[in-house]
Amino acid sequence: MKASKAKARGVETQPDEEERPRHGQRRPKATAARRGTPADAISHYLSADERRAAGKALRDAVPRTSHAGWKLPEGRRDPVDLLVSTNEGRIPALVPIRFGRMMQSPFAFYRGSAAIMAADLATTPRSGLIVQACGDAHLMNFGGFATAERNLIFDINDFDETLPAPWEWDVKRLAASIVIAGQHLRLLDSDCARAATDAAREYRKRMADYAAMRALDVWYDRIDFDKFVAASAEMTGEAEEDVRRLINRRIEQAKEKSSSEFLFPRLVEDAGALPRIKDDPPLIFHPPAEDAPGQETAFAEALSHYRDSLPEHVRTLFDRFHFRDLAIKVVGVGSVGTRCSIGLFMAADDDPLFLQVKEARPSVLEPYAARPAHGNNGERVVVGQRLMQSASDLFLGWTKGIDGRDYYIRQLRDMKLSAILDDWDAPRLRSYGRLCAWALARAHARSGDAARIAGYMGSGGTMDDAICEFAVEYADQNRKDWRAFVTAVREGRIAATREEV
């Protein structure tokens, strides 16, 4: 296995990739056969069976077993140096908060070190099958949220790193996050490995299902509330009624926390005649004018560009709201230090809208995958999100600031449900990991060729075992990197601030 693994390492996209039709894509014929139709408009397609066979043939160049395990590549860059390099352009005062959050555990470190894993994944074998990848598909970047029709769905919910890339990169990052989360929960090693294998198997089986579906059925598919409840009950062995009751309770809590009645008094204060976002440094604060160009014009130019990125019917709704204030708000782990803000808009005295404005930096995958097709990284994020999600935020759009930075914008909260790992047991971890794998397969099937991916993976457990072996060994690598990171902090090589709980 090691010999074939070394042979396959670094295999690039297959040479005929541009000539092969993607899922549902038509290839022009050289001659015309239809009345009144130009020759270059006549086309044919490959059947699902033909595409599955083409995917299976890729195993000759990149065996599935070559994905197993993790071997430290020669000349691997020091992980601490790589992390420090990602601080370029961040707000210097916030960088210690970012590193303080990453110090908390190997799992927190993993969440903030997507750049390290992107560099590592680029050294592993590539199947040659490209999808719109999430780029940061760990457990905490999945969850529930409300559609524009106010229905709950389960899906990927973070796309800062999205870019076309090999499908297996996302699966490997998800599987490794499951093992690392299991270690964080102090589960048995066997339980962690089983959870990773379950997720890989779920992805494979769901992709096989999508390979057999019509193109429109794949596009319309979503993990709605009923599917989420049924799958959770089946995976954990709990009664469906109990699962439904528990999730409904979480939904009600999310509704309350995303309501204007909850957010407005907690985030806003009266400042003279106009409402103003409350300062709560160092996590919420108004930047000085020199750090927020455009402030004197209420960010009119950037908001105009943002408005243009919205669908026309949403512009009509957005025009009812008027800009009132903007403040930096520290969020997440990997995003800490970037220009992430909340904007307050008002349609009336009791009618607020909170929008999250996030700086969109180049994807961590960009040095190792295809360069983005969009000149604005905010547009890259939005287009990738709309392509991968079954339903996206109503106010999702992008812009460019006077400072030259790219941004994307969405609602601050909209009935968002996130995983709470702290009290999970092994069955719960396996259940949630499988749900994430299902959502990932559905997202990949929208942009990639499900039949080719399914053909490459096959119907047995070879790929499942390979992904599991990689996840277990990479989790060990992540722990070593975390320890080196903590050592660098203690030695004063980098600064980190531990927040008070």
C-alpha cells in the first residue's frame, strides 16, 4: 500500500478533464442531424453508467488505498510559521485573541488552522474529480438555519474558503474533525475511528443515490426538518417523537435569539437621536475613522455595490432599510482579526435589520487548486455558497470597500442552530457526523459529477477504510501541531490572549 501511495501522491487532474462532460453537461457533435440546427449545437451525453465506469477507471492512476493514512511530507513548512503568515492584513490587536482561542484544545486549533491542512492535503493523492469544495468542512461548519420561506434545513453554513477542488479534500477534513472532536470528548479511539468510518460510508452511499437521480431532483434535494428528525432518530436509536421535541425546543430558542426583540436591546443603545451599536471591547467596538474608510459617507459606495449584487426583488426589500451604524464584531476562530462587522439598518424605529459584513480573503485552497473565476473574493464566497447550499440567506451579497478589501454580507442571525459538542456520547457523534457527510455529498453532487465520484468510490468499504485511516493519523498530526503551537506561545514566539469565561 505504501508503494502505491507514494506512486499516486501528487497525481493531478486527469488530462482529458476539460473534454469530459460534467454531470448533465452536453458535448457538441461534429455533424448536424436536426432540421434547422447548426452543427455545433447538436450534442449528446454520457449515461450515468458510462460516467460511473469512467470514475472507476481513475482507480488505475490513483488507487483508493492511496488515500489511506498520513505521512509527513518532506520539507513540510513549520505549522506555526504558516499560521503567523495568515495574520497578514488582520487587525493586529485581535490576533492574540485568535491565537488564544486556538490554544484551548486541539479541536479549537483545528478549526482555526485550515491553512495548514490545505497545504497538507495538496501533498496527498488526487482523484482528479473536481467539485465546488467547502474548503473548511469541519463539524462546526454545519448546522440548521431558516430558508426565506422560514423552513428549517440542515446544511453547510461556512464558505469562506470555498473553491473548486478535489472532492476528497472536504471529506478528509470532515472525517479528521470527527476524530478530533471524539478525542476532545474523551471517547475511545475505537469510537472515534468508527464515527469517521460511518461518515465516509454515509458520503459514499449518498453520492451513489445522487448518481442515480435526475439532475433537477439532485438540485432540489434538501435536508429539511422532517428528514433531519427522521435521520437523527434512526442514527441514534431514539424515538422520533423525542428527537422532534428536542429540535423544536432548539428552534424556539434560535427564533428568540434571532428576533429583533432579542437582538436590538442587547446590541443597540440610543446615542442622541439615532440608535448606535453598543461597544463591548475587545469583541465589539467602533473602529477609528482611519481604519474604516467610507465612514464619513455612511459607506454609501460599498452599500451601493452590495445592493447591485442582490436579486432585483430583494433590492426592493433592502431599500426599505436605512443604514444607521457599523461596528467590528469578533466571531469564530479562524476569522478573528479579519474585518468582520455588524451593520445596523432601520426601516422604522421598531423595525431593525442586522447584517453581518465579513471580509473575504483569498481561499486557503487557492495556492493548491484552481484560481478563482471571480475578481472579488466576496463574490467567490457568495457564488460558491449559492452553488453548494440548497437555500441561501435572503440578503446574501458581496461588495468591495474603499479600503480595497472584498466583503460578503448576510443576516447576522436567522434561526441558526449550531452543534453543541460538550455532552455528546459516541452514538451522538456518529449520528451528527453522518448528517454532515450527507449534507456534504448533496453539496458536491450539485457541482460535481456524482456518477464519476460514486464510480471511483465503489460499493464496498475500501474508500471508507482509507478515509478513516487518514482521519485517525491526521488527528495525531493535528495534536502534534497544536502542541508546537502552545509551546510557541509559552516561549513568547507568538502572543495569545486567553479570554475570561
